[in-house]
Amino acid sequence: MGHAEKILPGGETLVRVDGESVLVANAVPGDVLTLKLSGKRRGVQRGEIIEIERPSRQRVTPPCPVANECGGCALQFVSQEHQAIVKSNWVSDAFKSCMDGQIDWTPAPVQVNRQRYRRRVRWFVGRDEQGFYLGFYAPASHRPVRHADCMVLSPALNGVRHIIEDGMNPDAIDSVQAIELNDGMHVILEAERCPENIPVDHIGSVALQWWWRNKQQITRPLHKPVQAFHDLLPAGRTHVSLAVGPDDFVQGQDEGNRELIAQIQDWAGAVNRIADLFCGIGNLSLPLAATMDVQNGAQTDSQIGGKTGGKAGAHVYGAELNAASVRAASKNAKQLGLNASFEVANLFESFDLEPYIGADVLILDPPRRGAKRVCSLMSRLLPKKIIMISCDAAAGARDGMILKQQGYRLKALRALDLFPYAGHVETMSLWEPD
């Protein structure tokens, strides 16, 4: 008999069985469970639920009919209110050692703003008695799960999946990625050989640009002229449009991404010099620079695209390892008429610090492993403010402890749920010199 105790980051639940810790998917704190042990993975014993002997009072009926099988949404068995508490606790518990005195703390919101929130997806190819389908992997498995309609994907993404399933040769693709943006969708077919037939170029009012990505991770268009698609982002009282390519990273939720950007602009205040490390396409820094242009009188009207006309605002200095993203960031800055310099640099190794020293604000948005090396250089970089975005709270807290050692104090902390129902949470933290 197992007693479920605590949901851990990632979404698995710690269950105690005869004094031993077992990680179990889809368990809810307070459940009493009969388990089948499935062996160790990454040094930790895993188990599967055979029977729920006594359900927790926090357990709810999942809204998705394949929630028991699919590994895409780990928290569907707890209410939205409890999800918010769980995710907020992941952040506050991780950063507890970084806190000295009172800080501005914003937990995750209780309600999911929009159920069909997700605009970025990767499906894998599966086959069953009904034939070929695209799905998400089951927990701890490479077996895709068939689903009629995914409750977290946008209607257009669900529609594209059906188009591929109904109109393409299953032997032609290994997996599919898709990114829905403000004015269209990139659909990337990942396969050893170039797919031959493209079903449609629109789904409803959404334009589609199809791509082929081979085993060498080279992405080529499957039809021309190639369509450019954009993200519409807040810049103070106006907005800017950034081009996003098929190889560029965007947050999976557009509403959450805009909220994240707005928070950065609020925390940053008036700035002239912006350093943006792990800059991507300039998703965080270019809207901030455009905001400074507005405040300095370089822009007066809402901008959906085209040059903003201003060189009087902030200067952005950015770096990123992905060369395609650096090219995209430079192109976006030029299109917006902003002062910006972006370079390719491996921020996990030695790089030239000179352009980033003495920034009014340093934005850090590293991958899941964090930004340990960059944080250890703060006594040389000496920014007036640091805004750090951490997709792994534990890695963010570890980086935060390094910032403390470098003479910075945590001023504000926010849990931002960009992944409703999933076992992940985004962490935003603001740091200033002690």
C-alpha cells in the first residue's frame, strides 16, 4: 500500500511504500494506492497505479479522456486551484535560501486564462489497429498516445494534425513540429527523406508554411515563396511585431509570453543600455527597447510591423549560441529601427564580456540547465538590475545563490504558469546590488 505525499516539479508524485520513496504519475497527495513497481529510472524507483484504494479529497476527474495514458499533462487529476498552489510552492521552496528579508512575491494565478492555450507542439508517429496517427508519448515511454482532440492545443493545431493524419504517407515522416503565430503557422515535418505531398496551404484563415527537417537538423522550405510569420508583443502602450522562423524558440503560450514581457518592462523601468544573454530572437529585449523609444518620443503610434523610426531609445546588446536566432534578432531589430547588436556566443564557456558590462538591466533567459557561468561573472558585468527567467526552478535558485555571492539581492519573485495542466512552471526573479 502506498501513501501519496507530494507532487514534485515535473509532475510525478512522491509516494511512500513501506518506508521507500516511489515516484508515480497521476497520483494526488492524500491518495492511498496499490502500486506496481516498474523499476528504477535515473536512480529512482518508479511505480504505476494499479488501484486507488482511497482517493484524496484533492483528486478530480480529469478533463481529458486520455489523461491516464498521455504524458503531456501531468496535473489533470488535481483542480486548477491546487495546481496553482503546487506550482507556486515549487518556486517559493526552491528560492527560499535566496531570500533575505521581505521580497515582492507573486504566486501563480489560480485560474487558467484559456484552456486551449498551447501554440507550439511536437507530435510523434504512432500506429495501431486504426492505422497511422500523431500523438504525445505516454509517461516514461516512447509510445505515442492516440487522441481525437487535444484539450490544450489551439483549434488550428488540432486541425493540422488531422490534415496530416488524413492526407500524408505515414512512412514519409518521423515526427512533426508546429508553431502557430499571429499571422500563420510553421509546420515542420521531421524525416529522413523529403516528403512529397503537401496537403493544404491554409487551415481556415491560418496560413501554413511547410518545412522539411532532415536528420542533420537542416530545415528547408517545402514550397515557395516562403511566408514569414510574426509574434505580436507588448511594448508599453504600443506593440511590436517580431518575425519568428521554424528554427526559432517561442514560448508555448502567447498570452503568458506577453505577460512575461510586460513584467520585464515593469521591473526594468527606464533604461538606456540592455544586455540580453540567451537572447533568442530578441523576444524579451526588443519590446523593452521599443518601449524606451516610445518614452523618448521616437514612436507615437501603435506598431504592428515596419520601421518604428527611432534611434533615440535604448541600445540592446545580445548573445546566443543559435546562429539562426541571432540572425533573426538582428533582422527584427533592423525592421523595428532599433539600436541593437547581437552576436553568436557560447555562454556556457568563455566569451567577450565587454559589450555587456554596466548594463542598466541584464536579462537572462537560459535553457533548463541554467546560467551558472554567466551568474559567476556578475562582479565583472556589474548590471544595475538583473531579470532572470528560469524554466527550472531548482536551476534558477542555484543561479540565484551565485548571484547572492556576487553581491546581488533578490528583490522580487514571480511564479508564472505558462504550462497549465503540465508539470512545469516559469520563474521570474529580479535582482539588484546589495
